[in-house]
Amino acid sequence: MPGVYISFPFCSQKCTYCNFASGVLPRHLESEYLRALEQEILAHRWDWTPETVYLGGGTPSQMAPESLERLLALIPGAPWRETTIEAAPGSISAERAARWRGAGINRVSLGVQSFVAAELARTGRKHRAETVAADAGALRACGLGNFNIDLIAGLPGQTRESWRESLNWIERLKPAHVSVYMLEVDEDSRLGREILAGGGRYSAALIPSDELIVECYETAVDRLRGMGIEQYEISNFARPGCESAHNLKYWRLEPYRGFGADAHSFDGRWRWQNVETAQEYVRRVLSGNSPVADMQEAKPIEERFFVGLRLTSGIQPAPEEWRQYEEPIRRGLDGGLLERDGAILRLTRRGVLLSNEIFSEFVQA
């Protein structure tokens, strides 16, 4: 069954490491954006019933509850198997959480990134560890105990000791799901641009070494396993039965439909993407034009290798796929980056750390 993704690119602040198409946007634009979003959803022909709904961004938790309720009411199939909202720490109250649950939300993803005050301050984050603890309590009190906590390994000034402190907070709060990302350095974030330029703004000079970032990631894998939170994807860990049903659709090449600025869609054959900025999205939709900026035919076999291999369960290539990718598979096996278990092919622990290099082999094969 397909999933639905709804993009809400509005934030109260723009974090230095963020490389998403989101930010602090004009207040008047939000009402126009919501109107365009409703129009795009209403115009969609529902030949199928969604199984999952995911509200991301951006910070959809800052959306007025009545706007959220109105949006979700436009999507058929409620109650859905899983309905996730991304939330910024400090944006949750008992009343708001209760409204979310009443609208069909049954999973919350908290963009924590760190529990260490100095690290948070360097990236522009305004919450504290105690803020997250209060949010977790509010969610559990209204029956939303299925929540995720995001962490980033590689933030400016991060040390083994500070990383251990963040993991200690995970152990205290006992979330159902944890996501651990290694800092991405690219031109799409202010911090990334500064690092690439060799500058010192945004505490770029305090970025940990690659070796320490890898060590932090591997420490998290081991610590989380000890808490009963098992890795099921390169960056994602969950207690049994709490894996993200929506995100699994991406890695299993199942269909999904995206609504809003920079939202992506996949129907099994075609992939398409809406225009990136909220302003252009509003202009197109409210003038009666399509928001789609790019459409390409999918490459299911190629994608199955570099998307499916992200899962710790691996993939089961068909006989012709073993033949087609014989060379990159052999190089991966010989190099200790891939392992074969009967008909199953998966990354080794070392292969996870070099996954981008492995995936590029299958794209070029």
C-alpha cells in the first residue's frame, strides 16, 4: 500500500547544518502555502488508499492544530497504519499532543540532534535536554509513546564524552526509535559551505575528525543494541515492531505520493519532484499549474541495490541481477564490504561505513 508525504517547509530558525529546502519564511506565506497544499491534495485522484502518512519539513509541529486537522481530513483511509509528524523540541504541549492524536497522528519524530547545551548553541538550536524530557513525558501522557529521537554524529565541538552524554539521555528516555546521522558536508547548508571553503564561521573549525565521527556512530550502534534498540537501516534503529513503516517504503521501493514544496513521489515506474521553494510552489498551484519540476523514469534494478542495501536485512537479487552485477558484488565480497548469506546480499559492518562508495559501484555497473 502506498504512503503519503506532506511537506511543511516552515521553521522558526534555520539550523547551520540543515540542507533541506526549508527555513524561516514570511509569515503571510504560510496561509497561502496551506491553501495551495489543500488544493494540490484535493486535485489528486485517489485510486488507492494510503497506508502511511508522514508530515515533514521543516517543522510541521508548529502548524496550527486546526490546519493539521483540515489537511489530514483530505486524505482517505483514516485511521492509517502509521501517521508521523516531525516536531522540534519545545513545540509540544499536552493540548497540542492531544489534538495531534485526535487528528490521527500516532508517531512523532523529535529533531533533537544533541542533548549537549554547547553543541546545540553552536548549531542554532534553542532547546535543552530537559526540554526533550518534558516533550517525551507529554507525548506518553496522551498515548503517543511511539516517538523517534534524531541524533547527529559530527556536530561542531562534539567529543567522545559529549556523545556519551547524548546516548545516556537516550537510555533515560527510552524512545521507541532512534535515528543516528553522520554530519553531511555539502553546499546545501551554511555549515557545509563554510567547511568546504575552509572558513571558521558556524564553528566549522570545531568539526570532529572523520575518525571520531565514525567512532561515535559505531559507539551508538553498540550502545543502542544494548538498550534493545536494534539497527534495521544504516541510520535507523528501533525496538521490535517500532520500525518506521513509512520510511521502509522508500528503502523497499514501494510507492508514495508527495505533496508540497520539494516533495518527491514514486509510483513504481516514475519518480517526480515538486518545485523546491515554497514561494514557487504557491505561485504555480494557486495559478492552476502543476507544481512538478522534474520527472524521470525509475531504474528499479539499479535502485534496489543502492536503496535496498541500506537495510540490515539486505536484498535478495534475482539470478539475472547476480549476473548483471557480478563484478561489483565480487569486489564488495572480496573487500569485506558485502556478505552473502545464501540468496541474501547485505552490507557488512565495515561496508556500512563505506556505503556511498559501494552504492556508486552499482550505479556505474
